[in-house]
Amino acid sequence: MTWTEVPVDTEPAAGAVLLSGIPGSGKSTVAAALAARFAASAHIEVDALQELIVTGGRWPSPERDEEADRQIFLRARNACLLADSFVGAGFLPVIDDVVVRRAHLDFYRRQIAAGPLHCVVLAPGAEKAGERNLARDKTLTTDWSFLDTAMRAELAGEGIWIDNAELTVEETVDAVLAATGLTDR
């Protein structure tokens, strides 16, 4: 049996989704459920990209840390490179990342070549996100609720905002699909 190289790229996907919100907003859960609605898709967890760093990795911190800030942009760039590759191969990428600053969102918009980039912000509120953080397996050692105020101030009017405080995961996915105009299977 011989193996021959086959083309990787095909009919491109209809763009990419950047699913954002503060920790506990439901990004990872909703991103996985959204991706599962499509026949060809990929879920790009930006936290997983950070975990690829074996030594020298710095996670975001409430204190000023230039190296951690640099790595936030590094992982965003890598997410965009992966997203562009998946789009070219016909897979709809769903990126999940904590994007609360305009500079971070603008960076995503500049870095991603395959478009359109559908920016969706999950905004259940700081209190609801805090409740969810306490109820999940992933334990956070930092209270990130203050990011809700920063996100609302810096990203007001940007992208699609969904208050998913009282929505199920499936209802949230339906809302994302309706707001973006993307069609599943």
C-alpha cells in the first residue's frame, strides 16, 4: 500500500468564532457545544495553548506582569494561526478566551486572516460567573470578577453580547447561532 499526499485545504469554512467572557461565564462549555453543532469544526481553548509552554510560562495575574501580558498575546496569535489553518481546511474554529480589553480584541481582529471573525461575549454578570466558578471542577485561585466591569467598559458596543445568566448551554448556543447567522449541520 502506498501513501500519497492529499491536499489539506478545501472549501473554506464560513469564518471563525471568538467566544469571550470572564472566567465562569461559560466560554469553554458553550464553545465545545457550539463546535459540536457543526459537521466540521474545532474548539480552540486558549488556556490549552498556554499549557503547551513547558518552562517559562506565566499565567495572567491581577498584578502588572509584562511577561504574562506578552504571553496573552502570544497565545492569541497562536489561536489565530490555528483558526486560519482550520478555516482553510473547511473546519469552523471556535476560539474561547478571556478577552476583556479592547487592545486584546483588536489584536485578534488584526491577526486572524480568515474571516469573518464573529466576536461573541458571554456576559452573565460577575455574581453568576462567581457562582459557576465555585461549582465547577476547575479551581481558580484568583477572584476575577473585577474583569466584568473592565469588559463592559472597554468592549461596550463591540461584537455580539449574550446575557447567559439564565440560559442553558443549548439555549446559549442557539442564541450564538441566531446572532451570528452561522448555520449548523
